[in-house]
Amino acid sequence: MTAGTAVDRDTRVARVREAAQRIRLNALLMGEVQGQGYVGQALGAADILAAVYTDVLRQRPADPGWESRDRFLLSTGHYAIGLYAALAEAGIVPETELESYGSDDSRLPMSGMASYTPGMEISGGSLGHGLAVAVGMALGFRLQGRDCRVLNFLSDGELDEGSTWEAAMGAASHRLGNLTAIVDMNALQADGPTATVLRIEPVEEKWRAFGWHTQRIDGNDPDALLAAFDAIDGREPVGTPQVLICDTRVGRGVPLLEEREKSHFMRIEEQEWAICREQLIAGFAARNEGSAR
């Protein structure tokens, strides 16, 4: 991508911030439908999803199966609650449908499944598979002579998996310049804090050693996200694969959830949902007021 002017960047950043706020509000809406869920991850990844779906992907919302679209692969299937909100933001899924999240016969199951949901490219959840699928897609597009971009969203917990690193080697070996990996470094996985489960640092040095161009950024900073994506072409059929290592915070934007003891699957009491929404709205208004001064 080519970076815009300073004015263009300000406009784009504002658009991403506003989209991320709506994604967070809709994630809370869906979570309240079930009374629980992977809400903390959705809140933490909202800025990344907003940047991808409002600024990065080439897509046709009215035709989610368009052959020349870019592909966004959600390897972390349990983050589907966040992706559904992003798909609604992009106009691929009707916003009114979000209230069916996790319900019987819904197109929005609690873990992402490509056979159910428009815009869901793979069935994720068995962690460690997403990057390998992305490598195959990126190589396939090159062989077909197409300039489709492939983005794979994976978690820091997936860096425990050997299959992830095999795929990373494959991408560098095949020089897949049309492939970008986005690693959500939220420091949490099912078995506890990532650092206590298996040592994965130094993450940046590892990706570089595997032949990837590496950037590490604050994944909750829209300006940093857009700058990082602007530095990536992402459509070169032959080149260096790119990885964005995004440090994020579980429950971002809702102090009640940011400050409580972190858990992979977050249970929120009935009376707490309204508090979460109030905190999210108040925090967004305060940040906007501060930036306007």
C-alpha cells in the first residue's frame, strides 16, 4: 500500500477508531446474548480488525465470494465474536443478525466456521493450522497469476505449535510476498499466561531468523497499525513474507475487564454488561475530547 498524506492519514485513523468502537460495542452485544464468551479477545483485537476491514482488504461486501478478493484467515476460531462484528462493520453480515450469535441455527456460531458464515474464509480453532493454509493460498494465487493478498490472524499461543514454524519456513522458502501474518500478542492462552506455558520470546528475532520482514507495534494504536500496513506491499507474488507482531490488551477499552484477573473464556455477570458498555462509551468520548484539544 502507499501511505497517504498527513490529512489522509488523520482521516483514516479516525475512521478506524470509530469502526473499532462499533466492533467493541457489538462484541459486547453478542457476548450478552450468551452471557459469556471470548469477549476479552474481541475487545483486544478490535483495532486490528477495524484496520483490516476498513482500510486494508480488497473486497466486495455484496459479493463475499468474489474471486479477486483478498483473504483474511482467522486461525483463532474462538475470536469469531470479534470477526462477526468486523464483518457487520464491512457490510458483509447484517448488523441485525449479530443478536443471533451462538444460537441454534445461527450463521454465527461461537467458533468460526466457513460453511456457516459469509466472509469467513476458514474454519479455525484447531490452533496452528491457519498459517499453513495461508501459505497454500498465497502460493496458489501466484500460480494462478492473481494479485490477491492473504492475511492470516494468529495468536501468540499458536507460536507454541511446530506447524506454525513449519509454515513460516515454507512461506520464506517460496518467497511469498503476498502473505502477511498478524500475531495477536495478548499474553494469554487457554492454559494461562503465555509466558508461563512455553517460552516464545524473542518473537521478533525468531520471525526474522525464519526469513520474514518483521514489525512489532502496539496493536491497540490505529495510527501505528496503519503505518505498519502502509509499509507492506502485500501483492508482490515473489518477495519477503511480512509479519506484524501486535501487542494488545485483553478487554481493551473496558476497565472492568482490563483490570480483572485475566481468563481465556470470560464470564461476565448479568449486571456487569451495562457497566461494560458505559465504560466503553465514556472512555471513547474522553479520548475524542482529549484529541480535539
